[in-house]
Amino acid sequence: MLSNMFLISQGTKLESLETKHFVFVHGGSFVAWYWYKTTTLLKETRYKVDAIDLTGSGAHYFDFNSITTFSEYVKPLTNFIENLPDGSKVILVGHDIGGDCVS
């Protein structure tokens, strides 16, 4: 989290980022479409954008009470990252518990 605050405080511009691929992770009680406005704006400016539904929400819905580990909860995110082409870089953005998932 400190590095994110550092980036913001240093006035880093989107154009100067090494990668143009953002991956958004929602917070508790939300789903991937929570990021709709942000992802739409970024896509319009030619950034690659993905928003992930964590286990028990959105596309990965099932009984939330059956999720017993944090690893199981973040499995859609880890699967996504593991399936990126070798050498790929992304900017992970998480809200609420989504921040825990990306760190």
C-alpha cells in the first residue's frame, strides 16, 4: 500500500507506466462490474483492462459459506495471473478486501 501512496504523491502519469494492462479486484459484497465506470474510461483511452470476480461472487458464485481458505477465495485471480503470457506485467488494483487479494 505504501508504494501506491508513493506513486500518487509523486504525480506519476498513466502515460509513463511500464504496462498498459490493469486488473481490478472488487471488495467484499461486490462483483467485477463494480469497476464498470473506471474500466470503461480506461478502455476508451486504449488501456487493456480486466476485472476479476472472486470466488463466491459474480461469475464464480456458489455458497459463500463453503469457502474455507483465503487461497480458495482468491483462486480466480491467481488463475488469471498464472495464465498470463510469460513476461507479462499488470497493474493490480484492489478495493477493500480486494486490496488484500492483490497484495
